[in-house]
Amino acid sequence: MAIGVGGIQAIRWDGRRLSLLDQTLLPGSEVWLTPAGAADVAEAIGRLAVRGAPNIGIAAAYGVALELSARPSLGALEEACDVLIASRPTAVNLAWAVERVRAACLGAGPSTLASAARGEAQKIHAAEDAASLAMGALGADWLVERGVRTLLTHCNTGALATGGRGSALGVAITLAERVEGVRVIACETRPLLQGARLTAWELDRLGIPHALIVDGAAAGLLARGAADAVIVGCDRVAANGDTANKVGTYSHALAAAAASVPFLVAGPTSTIDASTPDGAAIVIEERAADEVLTLAGVGVAPPGTPVINPAFDVTPASLITALVTERGIAAPVSAESVAELLAS
């Protein structure tokens, strides 16, 4: 069946103005933000109005361009880059995209800072869109060869999170175009319910059969053979293949290994950080306690309850069956196979 992207967009750029879909309000309301500069974009990234490793990189790149359109100076460039890089620490795409725009501006010279920033941001956006399509095709090829029809996924990895169709969800969409009977099992993804609020919303719009489960149900379902494979996205891939993704991913990887179910990670090569040697060196963002203590604004624990709220966890490369990127698939996942992807 032919599946489009269902009109789903998270970032719009008309050449001068940036619009960001406020994902904190989905699925109830579709509200678009129009940031004026880098600080507004950083605030949107920090509170997860815009999210997903590739998309926060794209948004940050445009954030620099917005700032320089209003204040075309080297001082504004440095201030914009600093505030955006500081907005979230774990996803490598953020700093990667900002540094690309910074380098393009410095190479262009003071008189053309704004146009250089706009041009580089648009290149990053286009490249991430193209990477999504390539990942989808390569990942679907891998799954078709193995007869996969039912995929379990975690968090949100579709058009709301990346350029184009998405990373892991983009693979699922392409698979559904190739073969009949594809179904997605989406984990709710506590504490902010990106699976329930966002992935289920995308799959419904795309017309792909799906079911929503609580995170704690995944291991038992995998043990019972309810899914043919697990596929997730990534926020940072270390040089040795260890991967940081939304908290809860490591649990699914362990459960998949115990059930002998393939565990795939899908993400663009912009998410690979060759300067981070392994998962132990990845900085894990610790988010506010209120995310755990409340649900839809209602308290769910006694006031003052201590909270540990890491936004991500790290899955060792040894538990990852294959790493799907736009340049190819690393399988098995190792320092050597990851290096080959970056060199290709």
C-alpha cells in the first residue's frame, strides 16, 4: 500500500520564518510556535516542544539563522550557538548542527553571516529528510529478508522527531508499503508518554495498524512472541556502537535478547559521535522531578517524594543486532562497523 507522511510536519521554514509544532500539546491541540530568535528556539527544545535528535538539530540550525537575521554580528553568532548547545546535553545532533552553521558563517565572513546561516540550516534540513528516506529503504530491506511483520518500538521516531518520515518509524512505514500485514506495537514511554501521545497519533494518521502498551508489558510480550523485532531510534551513538536513547530502551534490549528477538537501532549518521568512545562517556540528561511526580498535571505521588529522572539510558552495542543508517547497516555493531559507516 502507498503511505505518505500523512501531512505530518514538526518544523516549517519559509526562508525567513521558523514555525515549530508544540509537541507538548499533542494529541489534543496542534499549536505552532513562531520563535523570534535563538533563545526562543532553545526554550522550545528544553521543554520538549520540539524534540527528537535530528529535529532539535534542524531547529537549532534555524535558531542561529533567526538570530543572525535580527543581529548579524559575530557576537550574536557566538551567543546564539552557546544558548542553543546548552539547551539539551545528550543528543549529539544539536551541537553537530549548530557547529556546522557556526563554521559556515565564519567561512562566509561578517557581511554575509545571516545568508550563510540560512543556507547551511536549509542544507542540514534537506540532508536529514534524505537520510530518513534512505534509512527507511535499507531498514525495510533488512526486515523483509527476515519475514518481519510486527515491530515493537519505544518513544517517538517519526516525522515529529526527524527529517522526512522518521528513523525507526520511517523504517516501519516503508516496510508497510512493501508487504501486507505490518503492525506496530508502541510502548507508552513514561514519564512524558511520547509513545502514547505522539507515535500512536502518527500511526493513526498514516493508517498503519498498531496497538499501545504500557512500558512494563514489553518484556512479557516479547517472551510470548508478540513481535518479530524491536526497532528504536537513537540520540547519540558512541564510537563503539553503544547507543543512548529514551529511557526504557535498555530494558527492551535486554528483553529482546532473552527472547532471541532482533533489536535494531535506526538513526542518521549525524547521530554518531566518533569523539565519544563508549556509552559510559555519554552525558545523560537528568530532567525535572515534576515529570515523574505528575501525570497531565495531576499529582501521582506524595508531595516531596525524591525522584531520579534520567531522560535516556545506554544500550551496549553487544545487545544491538543492527544499526540502520542512511549510509548502510552495521551488523554486528562494533567500533569497526560504525567507523566504516562514517567513512562511507
